Amino acid sequence: MSLIKDNPTYYCAYYTGTLPVKDGGYIISSDGWIPESDYDQTKKPWFFNAITSYEANISDPYVDDETGELVTTLSYCIRDGNNALGVVGLDIMLSNLTETIQNIKFSSGGYSFILDRQGNYLTHSDESKVLNSSFFDDYPELAEKKSALSEKSFVDLDAGNGHYFAAARISEKTGWVFVSVGKSSELFESVKKSVVLIAVMAAASVIVSIIISLLLALRIVTPIKTVDNAVNEIASGSADLTQRLEVNSKDEIGHLENGFNKFIQKLQGIIS
């Protein structure tokens, strides 16, 4: 129940035993639907697909008895060993699934669809095209890519007439395929923007690294030069032994300055 709550893509979830309703069987539905007394769920494709398989199955689209809407069913058989106990079903509204699929695209002007094994639309913003029109009729320049529907995944960045084309098999059993198509120029434009962004970020990183290196170098070199100048003054015999170096750090440079100050103090004491 929590799976379909507030999710318009999923229409209904249910569990049914293996005995037909008309023969005393039952169906427990999330929406409280009560089937007609002559209802026989065992004749439905979604039930047959589940009961004859050990995997989850997606049925071909069909018109729902209650709503008259085009739906597909995800079904799975619950078993005790090899004994079938019942079937769990989840009805998915294709009209709502279309909205989800449309949002999956590789470029701003791209389109995505789910097709059957023949290339017919299972999702499309124009509902009249669902099951009635072929993707390859709308994109005849991509007709040679129809064979790609039999592959698990396929990508061609220059599929023909300036289009990219990507396909991925959703289900081996039903032959459903997810496809995405759009203009290659838009796809490459996104890539170019990403490359430019990466290049700018890399250049900025180099500049920042150089600035940090210079600042660190100045921080190290300046106090060393101060010590060097002081040592040379002592060597020349004109040093003011009452002066001390200012110590601003506790690192190695600070230790050097402290050491120099102690040396000057001791030298001053010896001369005194």
C-alpha cells in the first residue's frame, strides 16, 4: 500500500489466490475493488505470465475492465517451493508512465519513449499513437537502427540526419525497449559546455595554486632575508647588538629567528 500511496503512476496493487473468483477464489485489492461473480483472473495474461515463471513479469498493455484506461501489470507469483500460492499484481497507468519517461532525456530538446519489440509506441504524449504508431515511421531516417531494439543496450551519437539514438532493453520477455532521441548538436552542446566549465575550473585552480604558492614563498623568504641581512651586519662589524628580530610564528622560521636572537644576546653579553 505504501508503494502506491500518493503515486499517480501506480493505479492499483492486489493479491489473488490461484483459484478463479468464479469458483470461490478471491482478490484483495488496494482500492477495495470487488470483481464480478463470474470473474476469472486465471485467464488474464498477467496471471498466466506470473504463474508460469519464477521472475517478475510485465504484461502487454491492455484496457482495464474497471477504468477503461490503458494499463500494464507487473506481476509476480508467490510460491512455497514449487507450489504456487498466489499472484501479486501492480497495475501501472500508461498515461502516467508517459510523464515519467518524458522527463528522462539526454538533451534539452530530446524525447524518450517506451516501445514494444516491433517499435510501436507504448508511451507517447499523443495517446492516439500508443500501440497505433511506430517510432520508425516518425523517424524514418533511423529505420536502420530498428535492429538495435534486439540488443540489451545501444548508443549512437550520430545516428543519421543529425540525431543521436539510444536504446536499452527493459524486459527480455515482453521485448519492451526504452529509447531516447534528439539532435546531436544539442547533445554535443551540453558536452562542450561541460568541457568549457571543466577547463575554466582547472584554469582557476591553477591560478589559485600559483597565488597560494607565491604567498607561501613570500612568507618563507621574507624572514630568511631578514635573518640574512642581520647576519651580514654582524659580519661587517657595524651591527646594533641591542636590536632583536621580531618573531611572528612558531614554525621552523620562528625557531630560526629565536635562535638568532639568542645568539645576538649571548654575543652582546660576551662583548660587554
